[in-house]
Amino acid sequence: LGFSTQQKFEAYHQKTKKLLSNNTSPVDSLAKYNYFYEHTSNKGYGNFIQLESGKSNSSLSTGWNDRISAVGVAPESWVRLFKDSNYRGTWIQINNTALSGYKYKNLTDFSGWNDQTSSIQTGNYN
């Protein structure tokens, strides 16, 4: 968005925040989706599934069980990945507290997590 000063950016940011909190902006109605990729290069390469922030999946389908290699977490959201179905077993959580922009993580960055996810929980910070 090109702002000439930090103060102009802050004023715009505060105005946008106020509009969103009053539910007067159409942007507020847009769903935030988290993306789960089959390959570590993520960001659109290969097949993916999506899950709206705040939703969960207690048992991934046979086609996606133990297949996820990368995650794209929506702004102001978190994703918790479980090794077993029904939210059991060990888990990791990836947070994105940023107000905008996705956070992409390859599961190879976490020892023993590539192609190991069997259930997913997601949530929002706002």
C-alpha cells in the first residue's frame, strides 16, 4: 500500500482495525483458510487441502493421512498437528500472530513430522 510516513500507515491501520471490529467491512466476512501441502516446497506446488481457521479434522481421509509435508497458516491463526487420529499422540503447534500474510512451514523443519499428521485442530487469535 505505499504510505509516505509511518504516521499515515498507523492511522490507516487503526481505521482498518476499527472497521473490522465493528463488522462494517466486507473483508471481515472473508474466511481464513489454512493450507496443508503434500510437498515441502508449499506455496502452491503440488496438491493441498484447506481447513478454515477455527475448524478441526479428527481423522484425515486415507488419501491425506500421513501425507502432509508443509503448512500455510492464515494470519492471526494457529494450527495444531497430531500424529494420531482424534487429536491423540504427540503434537506440534504452528502460530501466525501477524495481522496479514501467511506463515509457511515445512514439516521437515520439525524432527519426525514429515508425512506424519493424522488429525488437525485450528484456531484464531482474534
